[in-house]
Amino acid sequence: MIDTAYVEIKCARELYAANRKYRVFINDHFVGSLKRRQKMTIEVPAGTHKLFATNDASFTETVELSIQEGDKVSYQLKGCRDKSLSFTKILAI
């Protein structure tokens, strides 16, 4: 039996990024694409994973996350006018 955890990624609402598409990878495997204001939830086995995203112009820094069985971690993916990308962890309230 595989212990399951979840990674949620929300794409920011930047107006200038209306036509941009971001490709999301976990452990170097493509898991999906996001556009402005979209979100995705990815089911992963509990453990340590590497998360990054790219558009055609740039990449995020690789985020190493450690997640336990049943946990859900959330990140916001944001692009900037200088075409850089970043992930920001969203803290649970």
C-alpha cells in the first residue's frame, strides 16, 4: 500500500500573464500545465519530492518538499514581468 499525500499548486492572477502557460514537474516528471488563476492538486507518495515549473522563458528554483501521509501542502506559482518564476508556500490557517 502506498501512503498518499497531496501537493496543491495555485497559479497567481497577474494580468500581464493572461496568455502564459506554466508547466509543472515533480521529480522531473511532467504533471500538468497551469494558466493564470488555475490550480491543480497532485497525488504523490509520502516522502521527499522535488518540485519545479517552467514556461518557455525561465524556470523556478527547485523546491524540495518533504510530505507525510495524508498531508496537503500548497504553493502559489507566480511569474514576474522580468519573466522570472517562483513558488511561495501557502501556510495552512
